[in-house]
Amino acid sequence: MTKLLLFGEPLIRITPVDVASLGDQVVSTTYFGGSEVNIACNLQALGICTKLFTGLPDNEIGNRFLTFLKQHDIDTSTIFRLGDRLGVYYLENGFGCRQSEVFYDRKHTSISQIRPEMLDMDCLFKGISHFHFSGITVAIDEQVREVLLCLLQEAKQRNIAISMDLNLRTKMISVLEAKYEFSKFARYADYCFGIDPIMADETDLDMFPRETASLAEIENRMRHLKEIYSFKAIFHTFRSTDAQDKNVYQAYALSDTFEQSAQLKTAVYQRVGSGDAFVSGALYQLLMQASLKDTLDFAVASATMKCTLAGDSMSKSATAIEKLLTTTKDIIR
């Protein structure tokens, strides 16, 4: 039986409605999420069993988040109830020339109270075939990194597949620190989502110019990183906006072969969580032992679907996602 263990921070997102800015008496909507939480929710909808390892405060807010996780049938048996805080972030949606902006309030949260000596590895990894984490988790603090390192070492000893979504958040960690820290943890990964910020060599301290790079340059970087870190596969996504202001989504993957996905486009309702939808779509297909091309196309369809939905995660079946690939409307091949 396939089952994923995910380690990451649960978050509450607060977003003003009608693209308003934060302020007194501004009506806002609350969403439960966090990268690993979103992926777990998405995978449960696709029929993949997941277990979340994290910390939740032992108070009513923690209780309500736990209920949310259970509503998605996520295994919560290894969640610690400790500390006093659940991470919060505020998202102001941009409009026109005004960019979206994020404000974090996530220091000293429950996940940071977990210590390596508290881990019951047999309980955590029982029945687990895959372990997933993100660069966001790496960026939280040193305490979380210590716990993550223990989990990765244990997963390796148990021959459990490991995936990492690089997921840089510059309001949490600088590019330079991320280059060093993400590179350390990427060495444990079998599957890598993203091509930065990890180092191709000790001089690679700047971000790769992904927006202006040619396809040949992107492929070359992917090949270099795959060789250095011994990835089984590495993925890279590219998003742009067309003349009709539609989101254009495409991706590339390298394993034994280099593959380019179908290109999908859609008007955007909410972009939040689309990257997590890509990762969950790819993980689903990898677990189903699909071809690399099918994995890539499904992941792009999953991400595109998420752009049309509110919330940080989605409850869409594989059949619903695959339908995006079987119609010619808004698909460029």
C-alpha cells in the first residue's frame, strides 16, 4: 500500500476580499493550508493515503485545524499538540499594476517546539513508502532543520523515496542562506521540484535567470543538478501571461529522458496553491508508475485546475484533472 509522510508547517491564510488592502474593518477570508498540508489534501482527493507530521497548538485554533485535516482523511496520529501558536500569513491580492503582497506571522510556532528526541521513528514511518518536504520547512528555523535531518536520515536507512520542493520564500530566508541550506537537504532527495536555490557548484550563489534562460540553458542546468545530487528526476515549471491575461503553464522534467509538457492556459481565479497542486499531481503519477511525459502533463493539468479554484488546496479526482488534457480548448501542444 502506498502512503506518504509529509513534514511541514500548518498555516492559516487571511486574505481581504475584493482585492482590498489590509486595514481596519476590511472583510477577509480565512483559509487553512501550508505547502505540505495542501499536498496531503490534494493527494487524498486523488486516492493516495497521507500522514502529516507536524505540531499544532493545544488550544481551540489547533483543534479546528486538526478537524480540517481529519475532514480530508489525512492521518493525524503523529501530530504533536504543543506550543501556543499556529503560523499565520496575510495575502493582499494585487490588481492591475498593484502587485500581490504577503506578510508572515509565523515565528515560534508549534512545529518549532518539536525536538529530535521526541521522534518515534517506527511510529512515524510505519507503512510509509514516500517522504516529502519543502524548502519552506527548511527555512523555518534551525530547530525544524534538526528534526528534518533526522527524518531524512531515517528515511534513507529505510529505503523510502524522498521528494523535495525547493519553494523559496525570500521573506523567510535569504537567497544566499537558502543556497547553502537547501543544497544540504537536496542531497537526500530522489525527486526534486525546482532548479533553484541549490548550488550547481560552490560558486553558484546567485539565482538562475529562469525568466530569460533559453530551453537549452534550462535543460543543461537540470542535467547538471541531476548529476550532482543523483536525483532520479528533476522538475521545472514555467508560468507566464498571454495577451488575453491568461495564465500559461508549462513544465519540464528530466529523468532518463528530457520531457516537455503540454502547455495549458486559463483565466486565474486564485493562484495560491497551484505550485503545490503541480507537486501533488506529479507525485500521484510517479506513485502510479506513469511515464515521465504523462507525469508531467498531469502535474501541469493539476496546477492549471487549481488556478480556477478558491482555497489553498483542491478536492479534484484524477478523472477531473485528466479532462483538461483531453479537450483541445485552451491547450497548446
